[in-house]
Amino acid sequence: MAAIEMNHIVKRYGDGYPAVNDVSLDIADGEFMILVGPSGCGKSTLLRMIVGLEDITSGDMVIGGTRVNDKAPRERNLSMVFQNYALYPHLTVYENIAFPLRLAKVPDAEVRAKVEQSASILELHEHLQRKPANLSGGQRQRVAMGRAIVRDADAFLFDEPLSNLDAKLRGQMRAEIARLQRRLGITTVYVTHDQTEAMTLGDRVCVLRKGVVQQVASPRELYEQPANLFVAGFIGSPPMNFLPASAANGKLDTPFGPITLDESRAARVGDRDLVLVGVRPEMFEDASLVDEALLDRGARFSAQVDVTEWLGDSQYAYLPYESSPEAAAKLKELARELDGDQLRTQAIVSIDSASRIREGSEAEFWFDTRRIHVFDPQSGENLTRDEAAGAELTRQAGEDRRAQVERARARATVSA
Amino acid sequence: MSTREKVGWGVGGLLIVAYCLFPIAWIVSLSFKSSSDISNGSFLPTVATNENYAQILTGDAAELFLPALRNSFGICLIATAIACLLAMFAAYAIARLDFPGKKLILSTALAVAIFPVISIVTPLFNLWREIGLYDTWLGLILPYLSLTLPISIWTLSAFFREIPWEMEQAAQVDGATPWQAFRKVIVPLAAPGVFTTAIIAFFLAWNDFVYGISLTSTSASRPVPAALGLFTGASQFESPTGPIAAAAVLVTIPVVVLVLIFQRRIVAGLTNGAVKG
């Protein structure tokens, strides 16, 4: 087990394009760190630099107190699960898992004991004599994990390990990885573009954009106190709505009516011609279903409903609005950066599934103005970010995590 | 498919097979005809006889044919083995490494492969006589490498490119040196490719006639195709059609056997299950 430190890591390809640009990141011993971002943000490259499959252009990679920049992958004692598993097709499941031990010339009896142990953790016993070609996707995934856990590696690295599985299996394997990591308590770096994985698995999440770190924080802090427009738009599904507005005298003039900011926020925002107001879909509600006491803590407005989507447990409504060409262009650019495409300016709002609002009708909505964020469209900076509150969220997550690990270890000792 | 279509495809297939195999059937039939029967005007021999086989295995032609068979086997197997081994390293480098002159190597290999044999055989004949390689096994193995190496490099590098690179990276992360990754992961995965290449290379060497007839003079190194050309009839007015047919049949057998043996190894899709499915 070891901590991983990255100091000003840069990866520049032959054409001078920096795939990873000045990344500094400390991953504590036993921590579960997620690298997340849209495609091409450099997350996989960063992971491959940790494991040694990619050269580091400049900066220091320190694992367990030793600088490993010039060490070959085999000297770094890390284990990795590849996106497409990379199982050895000519070997049985048993030999696949045993492969790292065979290379280390471990005696046969010990190999058997260790393979049996990992096989029982991953419930692979009945498949040990089969070839990878005869296994299902989920089983191959487990074999790849078995090969990773069989030796005492300093850290686990996962490169989008679940992206080839179907949705149901992905959910199961996600839980499996979380359980395994808690139980073994090994430093883990996990690359994904799936934000459900990022939010559920990580102790901390590092959001990357074009090779630059945007924010490193617990999932909750990323969600509640995003550092900038990019993080706010990337984390959350459906994504945060960005309403163009002008700010003057502590009031925001949005397409959905005026919003009054509290004093401290008003001071930080100041007077501006164009800001983007970030409102998460679940901050909205059908005004007729909102508790009386809450009504004056938010803003009411009426809007035309374009489409509604009823999902059983929740319901989404799409509210189109008019915006200035400048704001529309900015929103379009942001959407493209987030791997999406915005065809029209509209807000997605989440309303109670019991709501009787139907598409095509004019309806009354309410939204909670206490939790909105205001962004500067030029720099993308979050003007209303409360750093102290964010840090507190991450600190709490850290505490919860320590308690979880202790409980998991206690359970493991009892059962053993 | 309707019954009519099935019959149509069946008949069509049979026609093609008959068209392809007819010359071979003819040679087999010829090999069983006695010398007076060769021009009997019918496909089948009037009386089937094994006198041709007896002649090349134990009779007059045996001293020409049997050493040639031994030479052919030895020379072709050695040439194939060397070509496969060298091509494996070359192809691996071409598929995996980035080095200057990679394109040059591939195009040179291609150029060598399409260079007409007949144009270099005369200078080679002179050179070999000068340096004492004329009429030796090595004197044939070397030119055979020029036939077998290019095609081996090309086919093998295609095979190596098919093997996911992640396989090797996984091995390196698991603690393998580059050599161990090559030997324990890449070579087993490339085995079907190596066998295919070996068969192709062996055929090329086995079928060569020009080098065989030009660079040898005695049974010390003369291969079968050259020996066949030197068969003589019982008298100068008689052509040795029967013994040549019999020898041709015998020479074809090892090739067929080779394919049948290695066919099992050339299983498509051995890499199935390595990566996502």
C-alpha cells in the first residue's frame, strides 16, 4: 500500500499537444480516487503515466515515497484492470490469475493458495479451468480483477473497467468494486467518464478538462459547491441548467423572472451584464405541490411546457426560453465541451411524479433560490462558491469513509 | 433456401471442385498406367499397375528420386524454420516498435519477393561456384530464404498487428520483462499465424524449380522438382510420363499431410475472449 503523489505532471505528444497539463494531485494511502472528464480530457493518459505505460514529459510521479518516473511498469508494483480486460486467451482462468505470481517465481503451493483466495473473493471457483473465450462479460471482468488482487500490489488502477458491460451488470460490478476496495483498503485510482461511477465509488473525484485539473473534492462538494461552470455542468444528470441573466443591485434578471440574492452573495456577484445562473433540475418544483412555508424561500414563475417525461419515480419537464445570441453561443460552446449538443435553449426541471402538469400547457413553477450558483460566463468561475461549506463536506466524507473502512475490516476479521 | 436453389448451389460447387481436381485426378490416373497404356485414349488405365511407383522407389529412378526427396525435405524444413524465426522478430518489431526505416524494410521485403528469380540465378550460379556453395544444402537454403522471408514478414506482421497491444501491456504491469511478455503472451497468441506462415513458406521452397535445377549438379543437394526434370524413359524414344506422374503424386502427399496436421492449429478466433466480447 502506498500514497501516490503527482507534482506538475505534463504529457506532451510529438505534435506539442499537451494531453495532460501541469497536474498536481495527492492520493492518500488507501484512498479511492476517481479521474473523470469528457472524452479526450487526458484521464486515461494520466492513469497510464501512473502505471508506467506512458512516458512522463515533465514533473514527478512519486509512489510510496519513491520517484518512479524512470521505472518500468514491472518495477512499480501496481496492478491494473484494463478497459477491455486484456485477459490472456491461451491460458485458463486459473493461469490468468496466477500469471503475476508465476512471473515472480512464487512456489506452486503458494500460488494455489493465493489464486484460491482471490477466486473465492470474486466467486470464480467453478470457472477456474475454463478459458476466457467461454466466459460472459461479467465473468471476464471478475477474472481481470482477480489477476489484479492476487498479488500484494501497492495500488489498483482501473481504466474504465465497466464500460463494456450492460447497465444491470454494471450496477452489480460497481457495488462489487466498492466492497472489494473497502475490504482490502488499497489505494485505488479509477478512470471513468460515467458520473454515476464517479459519484458512488470515489472518496474524492478529480475532474479533468483538456488535461487540466478543474476541481478535486468529494462527490458531495462537487455537486453542491462546484468550482466552475465546467464542473457544474459535468456533474449531475440531468445536468445543471444555466440561465442567462443580468445582475444589478443584488437582483438577477433571468428568463424565468427576477431572483433576489442574499447580501453576501449579492456583494460577490456585483453588477454584471451577463452571468449564468446555475439551477439544478431538482431545485425546481410544480408550484401547486410546494409547501406553503417554502414558497417564499424561492421564486415563482410561469412557463410554457414543451415536453414532459414521466419515469415513474420522477418526472422531467422541458421549458424553452428566449436568450440573447451572446448567451446562446456561450451555452452552445459549453454543451459541446461536455460531449453534448444543445439544439435549443431550454431548462430541464424535475417535478413530482404526481404532478398533473402536461406538455403544451402553461404552468406555474417554483424554484429554491438558496442553492443556486452564479457563474461568470467568461472565466467560468463560480462567483457564489462557499469554500468553507465545500471543505466541510469533503471533511465529512473523509470521516464517513474512515468509519466505513474500519467497519469493513472489523467484519472481515470476524468472518475470518 | 428452396430445394431448387440448394440443388443449384450443389451442382455449381461440384462443377468447380471437379474443374480444380481434374488435373490431379489425371496425374493419379497416369501414375497407375503402364508405359504402353499412357496413350490409350481413355481417362482410366486399362489395367492399374504400380510399376511406375516401383521404378522410382526401388528401380532405375530410385537413385535419382530418393536422395532428392531427402534433400527437398531437409532443405525446405531448415529454410522454413529459419525464415519463421527471423520473420517473427522482424514482424514483431514492425508491428510494435516505431523506428526509422520501417517502411523501407517492408517495401524492400516486397521488392525482393517480386524480383524475378530467373534474373539472379545466373550471377548466383557464378558466385556460388566461386565461394564453394554450389551444389550444397546451404547453397539452396540461402536463396530459399529470399523466397520465404518476405512473405513470412508480411503475413506475420499482419498477425502481430491483430494481437491487442493491451495484452502485452497487461503482462508488463503484471511484472513481465519485454522478453517475457513476448515469449509468454505474444508468441502463444501468434502461434496460428506462425503455423500459417510456416506452411506458406514451406510450399514456396518445396515448389521451387529454377534454383533447384541451376544451383545443383548431383544428388548431394538436388531437390525433387529438379530431379523430376532429369527422369529419362526406358529408351530415348519414350518419355518418362508414368514415373514423373508417380513422383508428382508422392511429392504432393507431404504437402497434403502438412496442411491436415496444421489445419487444427490454424483455428480462427483463438484470440476470442481476450478482449471484450
